[in-house]
Amino acid sequence: MYKNCKAAGLLLFCLLSIMSAYAITTDSLPVPLKNAVMDSLNKKYANVPGQWLPDSLPFNRFGLNGMQQGARQEFMQYMHAGNSAAGIAKMQTMFHGLQDSARGARFIDNKLRGFYALKPQGSLTLPGLPENKLRGISWQTIYSDTTAMMSGWWNEGVVQDQLTVGSIPVQLNYSTLSGYNSGLKDAHFLKLAFDKDAYMQKVNQQLQKTYNLNKYFLDDIDIKSSIKSYATSQLAAMDSVKGKVSADQLIYLDSTQLRNAMKDAPADYNEKVMSLKQQLGGVKEMNQLLGAQKDAQHNIQSLASQPENTSRMAGNLLHLSALQSLMMNIKELKVGSIGANASKGTVSDLFMTGAAGSYLKSNKFIMLAMGKSNELGVQDVGMQSTTPSYSMQFLRLGRGDIGSGQTHFSTLNANAKPQTNNGFNTAALSKNIFVGSVSQQCSLGSLGTIDIELSKSSGQYSNEAAAVSKSAASHFMDDIWATASVGLAYNGDIKKYGLTQKVYMNYSGLGYTNPGSPFGSRGSLQYGFMVKRSWLRNKAVVSLRTDMRNLAVSPLTDNKRKSLQFSLDGRYRLTRKLSFSMNMLQNTLRENGNTAFLNRKISFMSQANGKMYGLPFSNNSTIGIQQLNYVDLHSLFVNIGSMHTFMAGPGMVVLNAFYNRDIKNAAVYNNMLNVDGGYQYTLWKVLSCGSSLIYMDSKDVVTQIGLRQQVSAQFLKRWSLAISADGRKNLKNTAANYYYGRFNTAMSLHYQIN
């Protein structure tokens, strides 16, 4: 089944115009090139007997009267292949109808180019046999005797598979997490997702097998000769009069110059010549058509090798089923345990069990999602009233893709009811929540973009589960400011000065509730900016960022929880082997006019690699001073860390050290020293090993010394096994020893298909 896809021709035309390509990449064909194509087809099918009646297609109406009977026979078979009787009747209606004749002409021209580029024995349909490609299987088991953990044993299994039916590939991802302790419920996650990239590659492969895309772009035709030959033959057919124009004059003169050249010719001759000039186009278009062919030949080769470009022509050139055609415009489709990130204001960073999909065609965008979020688990004990399970439905409509600079409208409907799971009951009230949003990205040209998002929520509560159906949408306009959310963000850069900047502001009322954005804060005002500057071809970079947030803590008072974050980063690359960086960070939280929390830190880092005593090495080191105040506890830390590696014999030595000391001994955190040194090597040419000695001292908690051994192997080409064991001995026994285990082990087994 063939469809006229304007977007494909326009997109290809835009791409090749940027690359100085010529105008034949549009669906329509200039008359001279159409005649050149028909001449080639007439020679190719000269010996094919004609059986089709000329009236079966209005050849004369679409400029195909020069096509001979043998070529017409094959062309009609190509046109009708794969179409049902109803499809052929619809096509005939378009051909013979008076409405949208330009659309029919473009359709015929595109089919003519496809017929011209058709390879012998090429299949116009996608492969239909089912395929299955197992991507990988892995299993990992971990054991630790740390008593603070909920379970000593943990197991994780992962299966990745790809199933293709009707040339439509679907990715399957399954994972399971289980603990040895029978009191924990195993977690299972299954996701089915349409693999758009794999599908487009498959479509492109079939397109390349069926068509010679260089011929489709008429790369094999001498454009200049074809146009001149056509112009010469058309002029020769006119009455010979004194002062007649030549083919070169017809091609290279504009309309005014051409009329001056024919000022002594009869009016009838002038009218015929000007009509022919209109067919060939203006001087500007002709020069573009003739002058860019050499560049276009190279660009077409590049274009034809890119699946994302050539596959867009499949709707015109391949016989796709209704489902295959639909999937060409599906951006995303997934079912199962999925994450949704559709809109900052309506659905953001949401994990749910359900289905989500988006569709984009002819610049029209739609996204649908529905599912259930936040299933109550054992980790929610004691938080039953704050962790309701929502069943949600989400819709987003707009023009253009997300972030395309056009307006999108979103709605979210969520219902929550008390639930029982894992033996625990939620105390949440039955409720219905409705959220509506509108988002727009405004372009400022070279100055950047402004993103605007307005969102509003409405909620209805009930003590009875049956009453939850009462729609919150009917109260959508109640308490507008208290239940609204507004987001503004400016992003831009000034390349001349190496500047990148961002300014943002987000507001949400105290009554704003959005189950689709579980990490959003209501009753808050957030604002901040970021500025980044680079010098010396990016050798030196400095960035400054501030984020401020005011969070209302009560609807009855003006009390607010105020936080301020400030960071300053700098980096300078002295040479390719040596660079330095610096970071300053401050986080402050104030409540009721008092500083409840303060974290202030300055760090200096270095990265170096080279040779020392003839041995290659790399080093990453950091030193920092950190001030940490929490209520009445004030601490001042010194943080020192370093990782050093160097080659020694057939293996590599790895040394790590980290030291943290509270100079004031305020005990916000313990003083701690971690040191480990190891050697990574290959054993018997098949085992990759690592052996390390470990020393750890946490003041007044535990002192340990231990050994870590790691072994991994690749065998039978696709299997890999990794085992690690970490055993330690306590040199100091305290009541807090249970925080640190003495034995940890892990084993993972992987089977990789590709």
C-alpha cells in the first residue's frame, strides 16, 4: 500500500538544500527530467507487450503521454502491486477526480521515480518471518554478614531479549531481586518496549535492497544535457519564425530578457515560448539545478547511507501494512514496569506499572500513559498514610515534538484508594486528583530559548471508596493561586565569549498536588541561575551556580524553610597530562530565622598521568576542608584522598587512600582512615585477578584489616563469570561493630549474545 508522504519529500529537500543539493529531491519532477526518466524506461521495456488500456491511468493528464505501451504495462503493475481492490479504487478516484490535482501529480511523480529506481527481484514488503535475538542473561548473588542489613543474601537476575514479528522489533527486559530472608517479598520487573531504532534500520535495509537510491534521486541523469535536449526539441516543434530564441537563451535568460529577445516574433510564438519557460523555471532555480550536481552526487551518497533519512521514504516506496505504517510514526511505546518523563509539570521521573506511548506525524504530537504507581512495600512500614497507590491516566497533545518550541497541553487524572499489601494497610483517604498543564518553548534566536510551563491541580476527597469517582476536574478553577504551579527557564549561550547561562524560577502553591511528579515540592518558590565561561579553547573553565528555595511549612503561618545552595567550579588543563580543578560549595538551611544546617566545603583536585622511573602511571588526588553544622553540633573536617596506579611487570598496582578527620571532634561524623593496595594481573591467560590488602579505622567504632580477592573469566566465547570475596578481622571490638561486616562475597554469571 502506497501513501503520499509530503513530509518525506520536504524533509529530504531541506536536507539537500542545506548541502547545496538540487531541487529534484522534492516529490515533483521538472518536465525535462520527467522526460529523461521516461526515455530511459521506454528503452528498458521496449520489448514488453502492452496489455493495459491507456485510460486505466490518465497518463496525458500527469505528463506521462511520452511513456510507451511496454513501460506503461510495467508501471501499472508496479502501481497496483500490494493494493487491495478498495485501495486501487481509491487511487483511481484520486487520479480521475478534480480535487487536489497537485497532490495526485506529486504522487505520480514520486511513483515514477520509485519505478525508475526499482532493482530487479526487489521485494516491496518487509520480511514477515518472526525472529528472536537473545541479548543477554545474567545472575548475581551477594552475601554479607553485616547484621545491619535486612538480609544476608541478595540475588539479582536479568534477561534481555528482542522479539521481531512482522519486522516490528520489541525489546524485552526482565529483572528480579530476591533476598534469602523469607520475610521480604521478591521484586519482579518486566518491560516490553518498541525498539524504534532497530525498526528504522530494518526498514532502511529493505529500502536499500529494493531500490537504487542514487537512481531515485536521478543521480545517473546528466541534468544539463537533459534540460537542453528537451528545450531544443520543444523549440524545434514550434513554427520557425525570424528571431526565434535558442535553447541556451531559453534556459539562462530571465523572463524580461527573454521577451526582449523575442520582440520581433509573433505573439503566438511568444506565448508558446513563455509557457515553456514557465515549465523550466526561473534563472535562479535553473542555476541551482545545474550548478550543484557535482556536490549533490557526493551528498546523496552520504544521505543514502543514513538510515534515519532514507527510511522516511518507506511510506512511498514500500508496501507497509497498516500496523507497520503506524509504527513508522510511533516515537515510543512501552508496557510493564516503566519510567515516564513526559513533562516537567505533569509527569516527571515517575516509576509506574502500566503503558505509555507517543506518536508524531505531520507535526502533530500525542502521548498517552496509564498505570499504577507506588505499590506499598515493606519499606513503607510506618508511612502508610503518606504512600498511597495511584491509578493514573495521562494525555499530552501539541504540535511538534517535546522541546520543538511549540505549545503542548497535558492532563493527568489520578485516583487513590486505601490498599492492603504485604500485610499492611494504608490509611489514605479515597481521592481523585486532576492536573492540567500547558508548556511552550519560545525561541529568542541567537540569544537562546525560554521555557514556560503552567500547571494547575484540583483534588476531591471522600471517606467512602465508592465516592472517589467524583471528578476533581469540575472544581479545576477553585483556589487558582494556591493550587497552581508556574515554571520559567531561560537557556542561552554567547559563543563569541564562550558563555553559557541559565536562569529559572518555579512556583507551586501549598495546595498544588501532582501524583505524576512524586519528587516535586508544593508550597515552594525556587529560583536560581548558572553561568559558565571557557577560555583558551576550553583549557580553562569556570562555572557559578546558585539555587534558592523557600518552602512553606504551614497554611496558617508565614513560616518558611529556606535553603540556599552556592557552588563555584574551576578547571585548568595545564597540559594534556596534567590538569587542576577547584570546587567551592555551600548549602544552608534556615528555619524560623535560625540556621538549622550548614555545609561549606572547598576542595582542590589534580589529575596527572605520565611516566615515573620509566613506568606509566596515573594519579587522581583531592584535598578539602569542610565545615558541617547541624543544630548545636559544629564540625570542621579535613578530607584527603588519592588513587594512584602504575604498571609493574605484567600487571598493574592500584593504591587507594582516604582520610577524614574532624578537627573539632564534634562527632557529626567519625574520623576515618581507609587504605587499600592491590595488584591486578592475569593468571593462566584466562583469569583476570585482583588481590588487595585493606586497612580501615573508624574512630571508636571499628578497626579492621583484611584481604580482598577478585577473579573473572571469559569462557565459551559468550559466558563470563566474576567472583569476589572480602574477608576482614576486627582489631577492635565495640558495641557498634555490627555496622561493618567481616565477610562479603559476590558472584555474577553473564551470557552475552552479541
